[in-house]
Amino acid sequence: GYFIGYDFWNMGIATKAVNKIVEFGFKKLKLEKIWSVVSKNNPASIRVLEKSGFVKVSEDDKEVKLEKSKK
């Protein structure tokens, strides 16, 4: 998970952090797929994941599941 204080929103910090985590997962841990579940009430986090290459794979009334596969 991640939390960015309000004073630091819209600076790309969360997206950079997610990209580093994904890079670590694919390169160092040799993962084939990474997924995330986000509250539907948190569109900013959904957008961060989408900017990092994650795609929505399912959605219900409470949460959205996104995943990214190794290239």
C-alpha cells in the first residue's frame, strides 16, 4: 500500500513509487503478474495504477481489481 500526504498530491510521487515496486517485482522477484485491489471510492489510486500500466480486470460495487503482467 501507499499513502501520500495531501501537501504532496499531484507531484507524481505515488506513480514513481508504484513503478519502482513493479520494477522490483518483475526484475528481482521474477514475478509474472502483479495485482492490486483498490476501493472504488479512491479514483486517484486507480489512476496511479493505470498510469503505471495496470489494467482493470474486475469491478464490483466496493472495489476494483487491476493487474499488470510482465512484458
